[in-house]
Amino acid sequence: MDAGSEIKTKTMRDQIIGLLEQKDYVPLSAENLQRHLRVTPEREPEFQRTLRKLERDGEIACIKGARYALARDADLIPGRIRMNRSGRGFLQPDDASIKEISIAESATGTALHEDRVLVRRDSRRKNFREGDQENGTVVRILERKRTQIVGTLAQSKHPLCHPRRPAHPARCLCDTAARCGPTGARR
């Protein structure tokens, strides 16, 4: 079997991951990835769908300059965030070999309890010991667990929802006032 026919039998996912796992791989844009993999115009929609799915699953990440790399090579860890009442988060990584990562309230962004997120580990302090918990920052939300939040709508330049549950962020920006309900209304 020659190399040309071997490429055709691999799935699009395997081709993309195979390229990104090469030792000499330099992050490429979607267009350059497509060109490098010799994706035909007929397979372009499949390529785009696969790229989006890999990114949504946290296997690859779109980094600076709209280029793609493996999430682990970009020092990003996918997982599910658990929030406590004070707003502090704890990442349960998808990879069971990685310890739980603590996320300060100020570093959770707009992530909510049980969302799937990508987290970048913070650099370790000089006095870091083996038993200490690592810290991180949420850089991207991969998948929302909740699509609705109950709270009070406050009208300003942009409608804001003040959630009732303390585990949610202090304020959430609503899509539209009509969708959230009248100002001051509780839903």
C-alpha cells in the first residue's frame, strides 16, 4: 500500500490529529491545514465539521493568529469545572492522570458550575511543593451545561441578570431584554 492510498483510508479526524502530533509540526491556520492535508473541495465541509468538533471536544485549540495546535501542546487542559458557593472553581480534567486544578473566582470568567472548559495552568511558584494544588485560568468555554439562569433583570445600557444562586457569576449579560423579561421581573 503506498502513502497516497493510506491517506485516503484514514478518517479526517485521524489525518488532522496525525498532522498535529508530528514532532516538527508548527501551528497552522485552517486554510493551511487543509492545503497541507490535500483536502479536496468535495471533502472541505467534512474537514470544517471535524475541525470544529475537535475544538469543541477540547482535543485541539485555536491559538494566537487563528492557528491550530493540540490542546496539550498549547498547555491547555480540557475538563469540567465545579464551582463552590464563593465562586471558586475546581477543574476535573478529562485526563484522569492530571490532578484537580484550582481556579480563583477572578479567573473563572463567565464559566458556570458543570461547564466544559479549557484551562491554562498558571506558572508554578518558586516554593511549589509536590502536594500543593495547581492553579489555573479558564481560557475558553467548550460547552455550557445550563442555557438558562433564574435571576432579576436590571436595565442598563445592556440588560443584566443578577442570578439568585451564589454559585453563578455576580452578573450575566442577557441576549435581549425581551428574552429575559421586563426589568426587575423575576423568572
